[in-house]
Amino acid sequence: MNGDAAAKTAGPDLKDFAVIVKTLTKCKEIASQLNKRSEKLVSSFTGIT
């Protein structure tokens, strides 16, 4: 199998993989933002008690 054939067969899979990686990265960003917000909430609640 030459390089062009390999690139053609890998093409769609690599594109899907790139999309998955982007999605996972976005999820991580959202999760860290939520984590920061929940930490602020927890600290405000512990300040009350």
C-alpha cells in the first residue's frame, strides 16, 4: 500500500478522531469551569455555617 492509498483509507477515521478529541477537550474545559463554580459555592456555604 502506497502513501496515497493509506491516506485515503485513514482519512475519515482521522477526521472522526479529530472531532472526538475536540469534543473531549471542550468537555474538559466545561468540567473545569463547573468545578471552579462548585468550589466557589461550597466555600460560600461553608462560610455561612
